[in-house]
Amino acid sequence: MEEMRTKKNEIRNNISKAFNKLSLNNLSNKTKSIEQRLFEFANFVEAKISLLYIDSGHEVVSWNIISNSLNYNKIVVLPSYDEEKHEITLMKIDNLSTDLKCGDKGILAPDAERCKIVPIEFVEIAIIPGIAFDEKGGRVGSGDGLYDRLIPKLPPTARKVGLAYESQILQQVPMESHDKHVDIIITENRIIYRI
């Protein structure tokens, strides 16, 4: 188990170094390609209630995805993290300017005083953040296990979609029994369906 944690931390460090070498322009172009693929992806287009995320660290930048989803009148659900309970609460946002505040992890999160809780069974598609993925849907996250606990609670019909830059796709990521896969990964170059 300790060896697995070490491997995951190595992956996180390597991805961090790769990110730091990318120019802002290069990253921006790759992000636009991923956004375009997502907004052409039938499962995303058809879903009315979408679980999205606000990026942190070395994840695909999600701000425009959230903004455009709101513009297309999608019901946008974002996670609110509870560090003490190690839980995610899903909340509907209507406005990026007024409905967010700084959350437990130092990441913008829905303001509980302004946003309504959305039951997890209502989610039709879940966009899952990750630092690294493999073509089998394996995922390395930030290390807190919040999404590994959330994914099994999602409805079986809800697609679990990872967004990643090609440089985040590895031949194989180390997976432990509690780690959960995504169904599909969208990169700037392709859509990868879990084998």
C-alpha cells in the first residue's frame, strides 16, 4: 500500500513538472480543444443535470465549461468539500459571480447560503477531475479519496467522464481496490472509451 502511494505521488510530481513546462498559450489551446469535444459529446449535450468541478492544481481548466453550461441552460452542479467528514455535497449553482465562495480546500465552492443541495441520484453526467488517467479509465486524483467515495454513489446510468490533456494519459496508473474508474476520457486529441 505504501509502495502504491509512492507511485501515485511520483505521478503527481511528474505531471506537475510537465504542466510547468507548458506555455499558457499552449495550455489554453489544448483546453479549448477539450471544451469543444465535450460540448460536441452526445452524452454531455443531452444531459440536463451535469456534475462539473472547479479545477485545482494540475487538472483541466473548467471555468469556461461551467460558464458555457450555464449559458446553455444546463443545471450545473458543483461539489462542496467537507474536509472533516471526507464528503462531497452536491449543490446547484446559477451564477459564477454570486454563488461561489472559498471552500475548505482553498478552492471555490458553492455557497451553502445561496445554493440548493442536489440529490446525487439526479446527476445525469459527472465530469470527474484527475491528475492522470490511463486508457482503461484508471485515475489518479489529488489523493484525498473524495471522488473514489462519490463515484459509486452516482446513478449507474450517469456517465463518469474524465477530462485530461494528452500529457496526463499514462500507459497504466496504479489502482488500489478502493480506486474508481471513469467510463470515458476526453483529451484535446481524442475521446477514449474505457476498454
